[in-house]
Amino acid sequence: MALTTTLFYITAAIALFGAVRVVSAQYIFRSALWLAVTLAALAVQFLLLHAEFVAVVQIMVYVGAVIILLIFAVMLTAQMGDAHISQVNRLGVPAALGAGAVFYGLYKCLGATKFAAAEAAATGSGAEQGNLQAIGSLLLGKDAPYVYPFEIIALILFTALVGAVLIARKDPE
Amino acid sequence: MIPGISLQHFLILSAALFSIGLFGVVSRRNAVGVLMSLELMLNAVNLNLIAFNRYVHPAAYTGQMFTLFTITIAAAEATVGLALVVSIFRARRSVRVEDVDLLKG
């Protein structure tokens, strides 16, 4: 088996196991750590798909920032007695059935669909060289098609940060 | 291309991650856990986008661009969501989802 094929199966197994632990761990802190494992495994999957820049962004933004934020929130909202009650509410069984049905439906659909375009393009060479330069010029180059979305998303991020500070601060007495 | 791995492999992995995240969103008791499951679902979608980008149109970067924007939105969503959780905890001393029922008739 080729190295990349083995790598796909190993990281897929790690990602799935980590995801199951995220939704089933008794302690929410361990959920956060398992989420980091899953996201890192997904970054390796992105690398396998030749999306190097997105893989690095995934590591920096998710594993670096969002996980830290989640862990802070877990610590700030720690509750006594959380270890003794079930972390799954009374919708657990219907939720499992529903999620299973969604997966079964998706699995059947994916098995039945022929991706003709994919078969045709997969034989082509594709962009094998690094994609950092291409992404940079798409976002900010001359006649860049994504320059307005880029600026707008910066505004959204700024608004969200200001909003988060406003929501989370203590009310002045 | 990865030998022996087709587009379907990635899509099925993504579907499985999405379903696990869906289960977590509905069944988690802790609001932070709900947010974590939400991040799982968003990441499943990202994997979908990049796999399609690679297998269907490898010369374009549309899927990767979409993924970058999704990651940004997810970061913003996590920030605001966690601020709400901290705010709710301060007001009600609880982050359990079933304790926040002010709008229930």
C-alpha cells in the first residue's frame, strides 16, 4: 500500500475516533482536547489533498486559537457535580437514531452517485506545485476576484470580536 | 492523486464526521460541548469542499477559498458563542442547555 493511502486511513481513523470522544467524553475538558486531535488529523487530510495553506491555517486558527478559547470557556464555566451527571440529555437516543439515519442516507447517496467530472479531471496533472502564491494573488493580487469578500470577512471578524467583548463584559453597576 | 483513494472516500469520512457532530449538537448537555460539536460539523463541510476542489477542478482554488472563509466565520462564531456562554453562566450559574429556557412557553 502506498504511503499516502496508509496515511489517509490512519488519519481518518484518528479523526473519527476523536470525534466520537468529543461527543461522548464525560469531562468537557477532555472533549476539548479530543477536538484538537480530530482537527489536527483533518489538517493532515488537507495536506493529502494538496491544500497546504489551508492545512496550516487549520492548525493555527483551530488547534491554536479556537481550542484555547474553548478551554478558557470550559474553565470559566466549571460546575460542581458535573462529573456525576450524564453529559447526554434525554434526547440522546433519538439523536443517535437521527444522526445514524443522516449518515446512512448520505452513504447511500454517495454510493449511488457517479462523479463523472471527478473521474475525468482526476487523470489530469492538476496543480502539483505549492499553492501559496496562487491563493495570495486570488485574495489580494491585481484584479483579484476575492478582494471584496476578503475585506468584508475582515469586517465581520472585527464586528464579532467587538460584539463578544460587549456581550461578555460585566455590567457596570 | 492518492492511489486507491477516490473522492467517495473523503466524502464518506466527511459524512461520518458530520453525523457525529449532529449527534453532539442535539444531545450534549453542556453548551460548550454543543459549540464543539458545531465545530466538528463545520470541519466536515470543509473537508468536503477541499476534496471536491482537488478531485473535480484541481487547477482552480474555489474550494480552498471557500474553506478559508468558512474557517474565519467559524472563528467568529466560536468567539461570540463562547462570550454568550460566559454571559449566561454569569447570569444563571449554569451552562446546561436545559437550564436556559426563558423563551419556553
